[in-house]
Amino acid sequence: MFAQILEITLMNLKNLPSRLGSSSVVVVGIGGVVGVMVAILAMAAGFQGTLDGGGAPDRAIVLRGGSDNELSSGVSTDEVNVVSGMEGVVLASPELYMVADVPKRSTGTDANLIVRGVTGDAFAMRDEIQIVEGRNLEPGRGELIAGRGAHIEFAGIDIGNKVQLRQTEWTIVGIFEADGSAYESELWVDLPVLQSAFRFTGASSIRLRVDSPERIDELAEKIKGDPRLDLELTGETEYFAGQAGGLTDTIRIFGYTVATIMAIGAVFAALNTMYTAVVTRTVEIATLRALGFGRLPVVVSVMIESMALALLGGVIGALVAYVGFNGYTVSTLSNVSFSQIAFDFAVTPELLRDGLIWALGLGAIGGLLPAVRAALLPITVALRGE
Amino acid sequence: MAIIELTDVHKTFMKAREAVEVLMGIDLGVDEGDFVALMGPSGSGKTTLLNIIGGLDGATAGEVVVADANLDELSNRELARWRAATIGFVFQFYNLLPVLNAQRNVELPLLLTKLSGEQRRRNAQTALSIVGLNDRARHRPGELSGGQQQRVAIARAIVADPPILVCDEPTGDLDRENAEEILDLLQILNRDHGKTVIMVTHDPKAADHAKRVLHLDKGKLVREMAA
């Protein structure tokens, strides 16, 4: 049986050069489906990865009770002092989170850019922050450092430039990276200078580094039960996962919907091509069946051909998506923080695998009916080439 | 001893919702080692009769016993295996697979056996040497003349050593010289290798190579002549 399948499949594949035109329809059609699907899902994966990347298991964020993001939160200096002194807290970083309008490079239109006021502890607890160009900001001065994403996405966010925020001029002195996390979409400035410029006391949130990840639940309970505090503590990983606000799922659903619509067209292309392939080889297939070859090897070999073409399309589509989009930086408005988050498309191995599975599935669907037709056509009719 | 025995065989096709009776009560016995030519005008049922004997088509009524097998009683899978073991087909237009060379074309029926690859190659070379084409083993059908292609097809038909060769107009696409070579080859296979040959032909000169000539007309055997 295997020898029969192999022989008919080899015959079919060797025939491909004589059917390059029709075969390329399948390759291009399914390549398009896989390319678009992988690219869109790479957007979702990149967005989620950016948000997930900011989280560490031994870090937590403290916000005003009822707030689900830093923009709507406020923490008083007294509260900062109480929380900082709690058992298990290794580092506490009060941070002020503001939003400024800055034009985007791509469109020239203003978009919300996060300005984060930080102290030295913010750097101490975030090992992932690396200055990659220029230098770090100096406390007490009107200096800022920009995340790599903010530098790429926003006009004028370049070292040496000055940025006007609320009647105060700030000099950009460095560009930082943060393992591709959402921090890279922000401008960081000295907290006291920002408080002064924005006439704000206190902070928006407190970042904590604790002595062990297990401490987080305990601290959350302690803060909740402390009558002096109207605050809530959330583990940083959990916090960032919530910041996606369903956007990742929306992108994924969009990706699969577009892919499904395109796939319907690709399946028809595959059906048409494979019907043509079967019709042009009707006599050959009938001859093999007359010689004693079974129906199953005929069905399997036609499907293998269809799936091979689809796989080729899938590989090309996935490669195009990888080469064209992997690492491509874009930004989008977070529907939770109402600020721009820059992120890179992430064409992950899992997405490539899923794309190829889709290609094989489409090839199988497109090849099945023509294969069954080839196998069921009466031999005497097929020998006449009908 | 009869290797082919047909008793009151009928075959009806449906054409445009109308039943067309192509074979009407055929009784035929062919002995082992016989060489039978089937002649008759177009539409007389020659090819249909050949297809029924070769197990490619079934009779609507009657009994078809070939090489001790009652073909009506075989499932599709059994019939395929039976054809592989019992019948060697030679078609008018050779029906070689264009992407395979002569050697691979001849090997095809052996893929249905348990022979090793090496044994398959040896048997195919033997079959090609019988038809005088050993030196063309690596050529594809497109690189061979019509007569050579038909000889490759005959090598394919005999490679699995089936007792019966079923030939549908084997010289219909050849010039006289090549046709004579093919007919001589079939005669050798019949005479020296003991193959039973059933051949459909329009050509009286081709029929002259047979031991028996049967004439069909309008679905009936109308006369038989010894060649």
C-alpha cells in the first residue's frame, strides 16, 4: 500500500512542472491566508508580549482602591510612607503617571504619551531598564529619558531635543530599553521635578519589590485591612495582563476572521486546481487502477499533492510574515490607560506552526473532493479520458 | 481447458435515461494458450466485452468466469488484486505514465507484489529484454517512438507474469511496420510464453495473427473463424 501511495504521489509531484500556473494559484492563495493570519496574530502576540514583559513575579503595584490603572489612581505621600515600611517590602518606588500630547512621527497628529515621574528606586527595582543611547537623567533637573518605542513612534523624541510639557521645557538626554515591555513607550523624568511642573503632590502608584513572590498575597491582604490606606495591591504580572483590556483577544478574533474569509477563497482555488490536476491525469489514474492500484492510494496521493502545494504556500506565507513583520514596531492606544503603547510584531514559533497547520488543513479540504472523484470514476470511463 | 468462460452475458448502459443494450447474451469459451481476435464494426460491443473479460467492467447479467474466478462475486478490492495477478493490459494509446522512464513504467505492476526493489528492477529488465528494449530503459515515453512505447506497454503487461493479455486495438495507433512487430511480439508471447491473448482489432491483417477470430455485431457473436 505504501509503495502504491509513494509511486502515485511521486508521479503527481513530477507532473507539477507541467501545471505550474494552476499549481501556483494554490501556493499563492494559501500563502496569502497564512501570511495575513500570521501577521495579524503576530500583532496580538507582540502586544501581549509587551504588556507581559513589564511584569516580574516579585514586583507589585499599589493603586487607589477601585482604580484599574495608574491614570485614574492617586496615592498620598503618607500612604507611600506606610506601605514602604511594611514587612517584606525591599524597595518602594512612588511614581507619578501623567499623559502628554505629542505628535506621532507617522501621522503628525497628537497622541497620548506617558510621562512617568520616578526616583532612583524605580531603576533599582527594574533590572530590565538599560540606557542604550545617551545617559540617565539627573535628579532635580529638567531632563528626561525616552523609551525606545516612544523614540521610534513620536516626533522629536530624540537625544538633545527639548520637549515642552505643561509650560516646562525638558531635555532628552537618553534612550532606554526595558526588554520590549510597555515602559519603552514612556518618557521618564525625575519625580519631584514632575510633581512641581504638574503641581501635583503624592504619586499615582507605588511599585514594590518584595522579598519573595509569595509575599504579594500577604501584603495585599495587609493593605486591604489597614484602615489608614484606601489602596489595592496587585502583582505586576497580573496587572499587566489586565492592561490588555481585551485588545489582544479582539486582534486575535479579527485575525482568525480575516483568515477564515480568505481561507474560503483559497479552498476554492485549491479545489479548482486539484480538479484540474485530476482531470488532466484521468487516463493515468485510470491506467493505474486498471493495473490493480487501489482507490485509497489514489485518494491519499492526490491529497498529499494538494497538501504539499498548500504547505509550500504556507511556508512562503509564514516566511513573508516573518521577514516583513517580525520586530516591526507600531503603537496603539491602550483602552485602559488611554495612552499609546508601542510594541513589536512578534512572529513566534507557535504562530508559524499554527500557520502551517492551517495551510495543511486547507490543502486537505481542497484536495479531498477531487481525490474522491479520481477514485470513484469508473475505470472504463476514465480510460476514455472523460 | 477454458481459462475464460462467459455464459449468457448481457451489458446494458443508460444513455440519456434510455437503456442501451450493448451485449446481448454472449456465450464464449477461450482455452488457455489461445490467441483470440475480436472484430466487428464500431459500437458492436468489442471493447465492452474486452473490459468485462479484463475485470474493468461488470456484466449486467450472465456469468463471467476468468482464470477460475467468478468476477461477479469479487469486491472492488478483490477485483483490483485479481486484475494485478491475472490480466496484462495493452491499450491502443499505450497509456504509459509520461513522467516515468520505461523501466519505472514496467515496474509499476510489481509495486503491487511483495518483491524487493532489486527484484522488481531485475524483472522489469527481463521484460524489457523480451520486447527488445533493454537499451531504452532510461528513456521516458516522450523519447520513444510509437512502436517502442507499445513494446514498453507490453513489457509492463507481462512483467508480473499474468496468464492473460487483454489488448485493445494494440496496433491502432501504429504504422504497418511497427504494427507487424507488435503483432509478432504478441504471437511470441502466446506461442513461447503460453500467454492467452484476447485482442480487439479493426484490422484484418492484425486478426490474421490470432488463432481464432470472433466477429461481433450489434452485441452478438455472429461468427467465428479459425485463422
